[in-house]
Amino acid sequence: MSSEKAAALFVVDLMQPGDLPEILAIEASSFRTPWTGGMFQDELQAPHARCLVVRAQQAEKARIAAYIIFWLVADEVHLHNIAVCVDFRRQGLARNLMKLMRDIALAAGAGRQTLEVRESNTGAITLYHRCGFVVKGKRPRYYDDTREDALVMWAEVRQNGHHE
Ligand SMILES: CC(C)(COP(=O)(O)OP(=O)(O)OC[C@H]1O[C@@H](n2cnc3c(N)ncnc32)[C@H](O)[C@@H]1OP(=O)(O)O)[C@@H](O)C(=O)NCCC(=O)NCCS
């Protein structure tokens, strides 16, 4: 880890339209088929969507280190997107964003959490397991680019924040 990384101060904030150029760069380096700017704009306007970023403050400059987008739908939360800039990975940012999603969802009365993940994305699957998710199903050939299966994962959380 560089000393520059160690000096970063991380702050969670609402995603703004002006963040999209930086977010699209992180998307491009994180996903085989990245979301487009239009897809992010749609999420920013969707009433059930919550769009958060982590800003890394380093030497008076702020960069986007990570983001998460999820939907609150009745008593469920659906994770739509999460990514961490390669410079800031393995520092717990994704795990903390997942905890924040859980807390926001619980405050809104949503204790059931779900997501889809590529079967080959072992890093993300490990993260989700550590956040209390278990595989409950599979969507065959869900991803158009590789025809890969999606794992459908769920977690149930009680009001005290502990996973069931
Ligand atoms: C998956 C991703 C979001 C993880 O972000 P991160 O901030 O590096 O993750 P964290 O530091 O919070 O990791 C928490 C734990 O998850 C697991 N984990 C995270 N990334 C991992 C990896 N690449 N390999 C194995 N385990 C991993 C580890 O158990 C880790 O704890 P540890 O560092 O103490 O071992 C990030 O690698 C990323 O942006 N990937 C590309 C986008 C993506 O795949 N998003 C998910 C789509 S479903």
C-alpha cells in the first residue's frame, strides 16, 4: 500500500450527476460490460434507488473511491451495482458500503437483501458471504456477454443488525 493511500480520508456522500465521468472510468476498469452514463442517470432519478459514493480525500483533492446503488422495494433491498476503484481495493470499502446498505434498508423496514453475481466473480462472492449472503438460486446464461450463469444470493437481517 502506498503512503498516499494510507493518508486518504473516506467520506460517504450522495452520488451526483457530476460524479459520472469518474464513476464511468471505475466501471470500465471493473466490469466486462460496464454500465453506460444513461444507466446511471436512470438510477439517479429512480424513486426507489439509493446511490452513494465514497469520496477519498487526499492532499486536498477528492476522488471517487467506490460507489453502491441499491433499490428499496417493499421489505426487500436489491443490490444493483457496487465497485471500488482499483487503487482503493482490499481496504474494507465494499464491506462498509454493504453494511451501510443494510442499515439504510433496515431503517426503511427492509430486512431481506438480494443480489445477482457472476459465478466466476469469486472476490465478490467471498465479500457477499462475509456479509451474510447465501446462494439461493441460479439464473442460467444470465449475462449476454459470456452466457455465464448468475448466482442469486439472499441475506435476511433482523432489526438488531445480526444476520439470521
Ligand atoms: C468486489 C469488490 C467490490 C470488493 O471491493 P473491496 O473494497 O476491495 O472489498 P473489501 O476490502 O471490503 O473486502 C472485504 C472482504 O471481501 C473479500 N474480498 C474482497 N475482494 C476479494 C478478492 N478480490 N478476492 C478474494 N476475496 C475478496 C475478502 O474476504 C475481504 O476481506 P479481507 O480483505 O480482510 O480478506 C471490488 O473488488 C470490485 O470493485 N470489483 C469489481 C466490480 C465487481 O465485481 N463488483 C461486484 C459485482 S456483483
